[in-house]
Amino acid sequence: MLHTHPLYETLRAGDGFFYDPISKGPSKQNLWSSGMAESGDGSWIDFSSPKARSVWAEGIRGLVEYGVDGIWE
């Protein structure tokens, strides 16, 4: 998830990203987001985190209700 994403701080606060023991915070990489064709610094979501799973599930709820039963991200 790019650092500029509106939910980035929500996931950071909920330990929703892979942890970097050196920086003592979310790991940081350069990521490419196909949705808005942006690239920039971001962090990988850690789906072992309950907060990350909750935020992700809420974000795709509309797709599931529409009938989508698979997604690649």
C-alpha cells in the first residue's frame, strides 16, 4: 500500500504491515499501484494481522456483494 493511500495510517496504527526491525516500523519499498498508475514508497500488507484483514475485507465488501469471487492484488 502506498504511503499516500488514505488507509495507510489506519493500517500502520493497527500493525497491519510487515515489520522492519531495523527501522522499528513498517517495512518500506518502492511500489507500483496499478489502480491510479502511481508508484512511490509504500509497505506490504501483513494479512496475519487482524486489523489488516478487517480493513481489506471492508474495502472489498462491495465487490463480493456484486458477485466477484476472486481477486488478484
